[in-house]
Amino acid sequence: WAGVDGNGHKPHLIDTSRRVAVRAVP
């Protein structure tokens, strides 16, 4: 799901990295 936000859209790379970092935290 990397590169895709919760809505299934593809945000910018920076936004994606931020989302991935946040989701990686349990």
C-alpha cells in the first residue's frame, strides 16, 4: 500500500513518506 493513502489516492512522495512513518508506528 506504499504510495497510497487511506483513500486509495497517490499523494506526493513527501506526504507518502510521512504517512508510512506514521503507520509504521504501532
